[in-house]
Amino acid sequence: MGRIIEEIYVWRLPVRFYHWINALCMVVLFVTGMYIAAPLLSPPLGEAVWYKGMGWWRYMHFVFAFIFIANFLFRLYWALFGGDKYARFGGFRPWSPSWWGKPFREQVESYLFLRTDEPNYVGHNPVAALAHFVFIFCGSTFMILSGLAMYGENNPGGFNETLFGWMIPLFGGSYTLHFIHHLGAWMLPIYVIMHLYAVIRHDVVDRTSVTSSIITGFKHKVEEEPV
Ligand code: HEM
Ligand code: HEM
């Protein structure tokens, strides 16, 4: 066993704020995005001019999109320059064979209940780091670039179209980009199911209070370096 630490402050306030703002934005963007794709609520009878249903859902999508973008940029800044040991990009080296080796394999085995002793990290474990890189970093980057390109279509020749418009021909047109942005949205429920399984399972199996750590900042009984 590695060194046991009774209580350690892992997630600083900026990271916790980022987490919950990001979670809220993603849920709102998913729901409003699905409404844009398939409006469930049809307007009651009357003159169409009085019903701004779709306009409201699209407006909400864009309001939360810009909060989401600002929050994402803040987290990038914090990962690169934040001076926060557990929230930096520092330890994340998926290109290195040592990273993919034993620690990664052991963590996957433990998630699948194929081993009894539990690796127990202070910050993100290697599987969590990879999941966040693929789903949250790459996923958000794609959703932001494609979203801003589609948003730019509102104002041809404007700021967004000039900066991000290249995404539309790259993906073969506006319709296909809508479709791929839509497919990208479905990454969210897949990620959330895996994420909640992982964090709640940690609490149940190793009692390190991982789940509440993203609210309080503290984890309990964690090992500095699992062996
Ligand atoms: C987690 C992030 C996001 C999710 C889950 C999401 C989801 C969706 C979905 C499902 C659609 C409907 C696509 C279709 O079938 O036509 C959509 C449309 C759209 N989204 Fe997003 N989106 C996200 C982020 C963004 C961002 C950051 C922007 C940037 C402004 C954005 C801008 C747009 C635009 C412009 C449309 C097209 C609206 C229209 O054609 O009326 N989205 N989004
Ligand atoms: C849409 C919903 C959610 C999304 C998109 C999401 C996303 C994330 C991301 C990106 C991180 C990494 C944080 C960072 O390093 O900046 C994270 C960590 C974490 N999240 Fe969530 N989260 C969601 C919901 C939740 C919920 C509902 C809970 C609690 C019940 C939760 C508990 C945690 C915990 C405990 C961590 C730290 C995990 C660790 O020790 O490595 N998350 N989440």
C-alpha cells in the first residue's frame, strides 16, 4: 500500500465552479439542442407571428453556448497556468507507453470488478484523465467550433463566419455539420453514464468520498501513489 492520507484538499474552488457550470450548460445545451432538432411542443392555434417558441429555445441554446465557451476557456487557462497540482495538464501523457501500461490497465480492471484491490488516486486516475480528454476536451472543442460555424451563418461575412465558417465546407455543407453536431450531442449522455458509474462506484467500493469531493473539494483516505 502507498502512503495513506486521511483528508486532502483536491479540487479548488475554481475547478468546482467550472465543474458545475459546465454540467449545467451541457444539460441545457443538450435539451435545447434536441428541441431545435425535433420541436416537441407545437404552438396553440392562432396567428403564427405571436409564437416565438423555436426562437426562445434557440436563444437559450446560444446564451448557454457562450457561458459554456467562457467556462471552457477558463478551465483551459487553469489547466495550463492555474498552479493547481491536481487540475493541471501536467501528468496527462497519453502518448507515453508508460501511461497506457499497468496503471491504466489496473484501473480498467477495477472498474470491471476484475480485481479486488482498488487503485486509489488523489487527482484523476488515468482512465478518468483519458475520458475527460476525449469527451470533454476534444468533444467540447468540436461542439464549439461547429456551433460557432453554424451560428455564423446568421451573419454572412461577420466575425463568426469569418473565423469559423471553414468548418462548413470541411464537413461537406451546413446540413452535414448540423448532423455531426447532433451526433456529438449524444456523446454527453454516454459520458455522463460512465462518469456517474465511476464516481459513485468509487464511493461505494473504496469509501474515499470521491462523489462529494466535487462539492466540498476534499477526498478522504486517498493514497499518494497506489501500488
Ligand atoms: C455540449 C454542447 C452542445 C450540445 C449538446 C449541442 C446540441 C445541439 C443540437 C442537438 C442541435 C440540433 C442539431 C440539428 O439536428 O440540426 C444544435 C444546434 C445548434 N447548435 Fe448546438 N450544442 C452544443 C454546443 C453549441 C455551441 C457551443 C454553439 C455555439 C454557438 C452551438 C450552436 C448551435 C447552432 C448555431 C445550432 C443550429 C441552430 C439552428 O439551426 O437553428 N451549439 N446543438
Ligand atoms: C452533465 C453532467 C456532468 C459533466 C459533463 C461532468 C464533467 C466532469 C468533468 C469534465 C470533470 C473533470 C473536472 C476537472 O478536472 O476540471 C468531472 C469530475 C468530477 N465529477 Fe463530474 N460531471 C457531471 C456531473 C457530475 C455529477 C452529477 C457528479 C456527482 C454526483 C459529478 C462528480 C464528479 C466528481 C466527483 C469528479 C472528480 C472525479 C475525480 O476524482 O477524478 N459529476 N466531471
